[in-house]
Amino acid sequence: MSGWQGCVQYLFYYETPKTLVIPNITVGFVFRFTQLLVVLYVLGYVCLVQKAYQETDSVVSTVTTKVKGFAFTNASSIKYWDVADYVIPPQGGNSFFVLTNMIVTLRQTRSRCPLLPDHSTVCVDDCDCIEGLNDPRGSGIQTGLCENFSTTVKTCEVISWCPLEIDSHLPDHALLDSAENFTVLIKNSITYPKFNFYRRNIAPHINSSYLRSCEFKRSSDPDCPIFRLKNIVSEAGEDFQDMAVKGGILGIIIDWSCDLDWWARKCSPKYSFRRLDSRIPNSDVAPGYNFRFAKYYMDQGGEEFRTLFKAYGIRFDVIVFGTAGKFGVVPTVVNLGAALTFLSLVPLVADWFLLTCLRKKDLYSRHKVSYLKEDTDSEGETMRTIFGTK
């Protein structure tokens, strides 16, 4: 028979499963143990841990914040500080900033003044200054004149808000050190649109009188939505007074992950706190968090002037995330089919062990696959196995 005829003939062979009962304890143990592993994986991991029988939806959230507290300082033009002074911007959403330290430059006017001395601004005469030079990292537009900065140093003159800010003398102790006692009310509403499920972090049993006196404590009062800033920073593993000097960014993380099959009534937020900005110990390169803002005034002569603040403080980012799960027919059927597929592979594992690891593997191999000759009533000689030809 030629090769192509053999291929055509083999194409029309029909194979049907043959039951071969082997009374071998070792093979039976491998078979049942493998089945047990598959069942434990499906029930324990897929169903209980992954909850693969559920449909899921991601949280949709909105957040508003309100900070309260008062502070006194002696080192700036403002002695008494309330929420309108130290919270920027005044209407907090998913993020709010609390001022803790500052460098204040008083009574700046639009005029001319010499630059602060450094290697690029020190001059000897007017030839060292370039008229109209506008350095984006500088403090103004140069006039081309070399002026006395002090009795010993001359620098190029600029048109700017004068006197220029000197930001190299940051107070070592935060000016608004009492900000650690400020409190913030976080109002968070969430929904899972697919399941038409709504929740607030202010539980139904909370009333106005309770809000006026409560404060979040993980062990004794976990439902209160009012947090003391010192406690937030402390739970993030930081010291408020150290962080307040140069500022930083801290995350208030709210987790709304819920199982809506059994625990929908117990779906409540889980709070955690973490510092988000990278902090390199013993490094003074761009530390903390700061920005500038100014307050503008007009004197009796109609001349505008301003007070410039370089503000250092802590920015709090409220991060809301969560996934809800609820029983669904489609994922249940899909994962049930996957489980049955895994179980159908168990006999292959047992066959491999049977034909590879046992002493009587040759005997088992001869009986694994047989050819049936239709012109006889007897079973023909075993010609090959799934794993090789004998």
C-alpha cells in the first residue's frame, strides 16, 4: 500500500473510548488526588476567593471636604488664621491643601531692583548685563544696568515685583504647627450603576448632633467621617511636625469593595492613609510640596502692592476605589464549563502516570489501544498507544 493510500485510509478511521479497569491502588490514588486538587481549586480559589460566579462593576464616586480649625502665628503679617486663610482652594473636592509653613515677602511693588547675587547675576559694570533678557527661571526682565546689591556686591537690575523674594530662609519649625489639630469632614457618595446600588460614607444612623462631637478612631469610632489631620499623618507612618516644615502629599484612600450577594447591608468604606510623594532621606533637592500666591492691596495714593507667600503645606488627595460583585448567570456558566474542562484533563494525568511511572507500564500500554478487525470476533493485537507505538 502506498503512503498516500495509507493516509487516506487512516483519515476514515473511527476511534471510540475504551474502558480499561485497572485495580491498582497507586493509579487510583493519583486519579482521585488529582480530581480533589481540581475541585479544591474550583471551589476554594475560583468560587470563594475570586468569586468568579459574580458579575462586577467599578465604583463611581464624588467627594467633598470641609476643613475646620484656628491657628495663631507671630512671624507673619497675619496673626490669626482661620479656614479661609490656610485652606487652598477654599472649596475642597478630591484634593485639598492645608498651609503649614511659609516665607512672606511684604509690600512688593512693580519697580526696579537688583537681582539676588549668584554666579549668573553678579556684575562689575553695565556691560555684564543684557538689556531685555528674560530668564524663565529668573526674577524679572533685565534693564541692562549693574546696580549695588550691597556695599560689596553689584548685580544686574531687573523690572519685577520688588523687593525680590528671598526663599532660602525657611523656618525650621512650622509656623502653623497647630494645624495638626485641624479636622476635615469627608463626604463621599458612591454608586455601582450596573446594580443600581448607592451608598454614603455617612451612615443612616448618623445625625447632626453625632457629627458635632465624633472623631474617626479605627477601634472605637470607625463610622465617623471627621478626621484629625495629626491622626491621618500618623497612620501614614509620618510625623506631622516634620512633614509640616517642607510639606508633602498624603493620600486618604477609601475602599468600597463589596459583595452584594450576602453583605450588601454591610457595604461600608474602609479607610487607609499613605504618603504619596517620594521622600529621599538626607536630600535637599526639590523637597516637600510648595507653591506661591499673593494678596493684593491698594494704598491711599492708588499704588498697587502685594504680599507674596511661598506656601509650604500638606496636600491631601482623597482616592476612592472599589469593585462590587453580584451573582450572574453568564459568568457562572462560563466558569462551570471551565471547571468541567479541568476535570476532563484528569484522566490524561492518570494515563501519563500509568504509562510512564509504573513497572507494568508495557502491559498497560498493550491494552490501552486496540484495533478491531470486523472480519473476526476476537480483539486484535494492540498496535499503538496514545503515547507511542508498541
